[in-house]
Amino acid sequence: MPEFINPRVDWAFKRIFGTEDTKECLITFLNGVFEGEFVIKDVKHLKTEQTRHQKRERGVIFDVACVTDDGRHIIVEMQKKEQRYFVDRALYYSSKAIVEQAQPGEWDFHLTPVYTVCFMDFIAETGIPCQFRTDIGFGLLEEEGSILDKPTEQQGCKQKEQDEQMGCDSKGQAEQLVPHKRRQTSKTKKSKAWQLSGLRYGFEKMRVVFLQLPLFEKKEPECMDIFDCWIYVLNNMEHLKEIPFLDKYPVFRKLAAIGDLQKLTPEERDYYEEDVKIMRDLYATDKWEKEKRRMEREAARKELEEATKKALTEGRAKGRAEGKAEGRAEGRAEGRAEGKAEGRAEGRAEGMLEVAKNLLSMDIPILQIMQATGLTQEQIKGLQN
């Protein structure tokens, strides 16, 4: 029986990161995600359901939404099932958080950055590279030579091998899309290259961080920083007998307390079990759908094989029948032709023999008869007897 809650379950994920009494967990995790860029001292949880500005507008509900002490908006999502346009969905969610910053009345369009962190309990087939973490950012144009990174390769797991075979250079293609500007100063005229910021650092306004959990392969002893420790625990929590890293990072003591199944109230247990059931139903439904598609493909393959086999059998039988008929017809024609040829040959031979007999009766020398008829000396001498 498991000791701790499964953080992939919707209720458990929000229990760990989405409540006021557990915001220490959220703060330490986010500081791990953005280590070296900025430090979050405090967060304020926001409402997770975004306002609909039109009746027909699609509603958006975040798993966890907060604003930091320096005004940054951060969304944290757990996605359990793959979607074809999941990357697009993440950008749409981030855009909603941008739109929500609009102020009534006079407003100068100043925006504070929006960061979306997406836990993915699957490996994406398209849209992002086949790696554990991918950051996609949008921001201002900054002068080359600053702390901004150059564009990174954006290859999916299936596309990467195909691109290598075709000789594609994704980084080179990305750099071709970066605009180049010329800026003149009062003293000099100098050409400067510009790079798009926001891929890791810089004055970005929106970034999406994709974390493909199945691609995180570090073992417990290999987890050196708080970010790796968080990912390891979240990836394995429902299978652990005890939470590791307690001495190194005290926040995991709090996580062990709030994640202990035995300490849940009956009401909390009901919420958790209901979400576990929903997750299992989703898993079972998805597994059955994949199995049905596999069975349909297998049935179609067998049907094609049977149809091909039948067509080949019928084709061979028809070919043999037509071949036999053509062979008999050709045989009869060849027989008639050979008979005629043999008859003509025999007729010519008998005629030559009669000629030779007549010449012998006229006492014509044998040598001259041989020359006239083409018969051999033995054939002619046989006629003399």
C-alpha cells in the first residue's frame, strides 16, 4: 500500500502547490526552476478560473496560478494525457494571463512577465525537442553580446532523426529567422547583429517551460540541486517509503507531512480517491483506445494479406490456364508445320531417287548422277541392285 499521495492526481497536485499553507513548496520549486535568473521571496495565489470577456469565449482554468513579490505571473500545470496541440494550448493559457493584465480606463500597455511551467506525464511526439526540459520564450530584441542565449534547436523526438538524415540544421534555420538591424550613432556607423531574447534570459514577457517527466533519468544520488530533487520526488512519490533529501532541504519535511496518506482527513481522502478514480479511468480509456486502434490496424493488415494472397492465387491459376491453352495452340501449329516440312522433304528425296534410277538406265556415270541429284554413292549403288 502506498505511503504518500500521487502528485499526478489533480487534487494532490493542487494540495502540494495550490494552497496558502503549502506555498513554501511552490516557492522552493519555482526558485529551482528559475535558479540563476531571479529569486522569489513570496507568492500570492490567484483565482485559477480566468474571466470570459465574451459569452462564446472558451473558459480557462489553471491548476495553480500565482503572482510573485516582484509582480511576475506564474502558472503551473500538470498534464497527464498527451494532446496533439498541447504546446499551442500552453501558449493559449499563457496568453490569457497576459490579457488579464489589461487595466480599465487609461493604460500604457505595460505588461509584467508571465511564466507557465508545464509538467508533462508523457513524451511529446511533436512541437518540442526530445529532452526533459525545454524553454520557449517571447520578448524584446536585445543587442548581441548581452547575456541572452542564441536560439536553441527545436526538434521533436521523431523529427530529430529525419532532420539529421536530410542534413537539416535547426539552429541555422532558427538563426535565419532572427531579424538584423542597423543602428547609427552620431560618431560611427557600425553594423550590429540582433538576437531574439527570451529563450533563457533577458527581458522576456512570456515563457513556457515544458518538463517531460518520463525523460528525467537521474537517480536519487545524482540529484544535486533543489530542482532535480523536486523532480525526482514528484516522479517517484507514490512509490517511496520515505521522502528523501530531508536534511538537505527542509521543505521536503513539509511535503512528507502534507503528502502522508494516513494523515488525510476523511473528506480529503474522498477527494483524493475520486481523482484517483478519474485518473485511472482516463488511463484505462486511453489504453483501450490505443488497443482498439492496434487491433483495427492488425485486422486491416490481415485483410490486405488475404486479399493479396487470393489475388495472387487467382492470377496464377488464370495464368496457368492461359499458358496451357496457348501452349496447345502453339503445339498444334508447330506439329502441322513440322509435318508439312517433313512431307516435302520426303517427297523431294523420293523424287531424287527416281531421277537417279532413270539416269542409271541411261548408263550415266555415278559421279555425274551424284552431282545432279545430291545423293550419296551408297544410295545410288543401292538402286543398282
